[in-house]
Amino acid sequence: MSLVHEHFQALKERPRYSGATLQEVSNGTFVVTIPDFPLPPGWNRERTTVYFIVPVGYPQARPDSFWTEPGLALTSGATPQNATPGGNLLPGLPPGVLWFSWHPSSWSPNRDSLASYAGLIAGRFQVIR
């Protein structure tokens, strides 16, 4: 079992992410899809689907950015900061997704994992802007 698959299994063991799927893409990357990702108050829905790319070379190469289903917005109707509808669409992602240009400020391939990256995404949703 590859390290990507091991880390994905560890991610799925967390109840919050138990519905996650892993799809291998022809370019050597993987797409992690997490349905029903819970959102705190301040967003226009209670849950969304989150997508992120596991790059070739993971874990030395870190995941970078994430996407949600279309239409996610702040309760005011505004597009979230650092987000672009339909932006930076990569292979394996569905059309029309909302791209969040959100990057880990630090990443250690010896410490970090797909679960810690999902935690970074959850942290972004706590920032209502």
C-alpha cells in the first residue's frame, strides 16, 4: 500500500471524514473528495463538498489549495476572500467548483498528512471573510 493510500485510510478513520473518496488521476495525482464537510455559522449552508489534490511526490510535495461545490458563499452573499468561482480547475475536479487559494504556512512531510491538510481546510472555514 502506498503512503498516499495509508494516509487516506487514516483520514477516513476520522468520523468527520468517513465519507471521503480517493480518485487516481491519469497525471499521477489523486483527488480527495470529502462530502458533507461541516461549516460553521457565517456561510450560506451548513455543509459542502470539499476537493483537494494530492500531488505527485506527496508527502514531500504538499497539497495546495482546495475547492468546494459551486455556490458556496458567506451568509452576506459575498464570495469568500481568496476564492474564485471556476478558478484553477485541475484534472479530476468537477466543473464550476469554487477554488480557494489557501496554502499551508508550513508543511513537514514527516509530521503532516492528508488528515492535517483537511484540518487546515476546516481552519479556513472558521475564518469568515
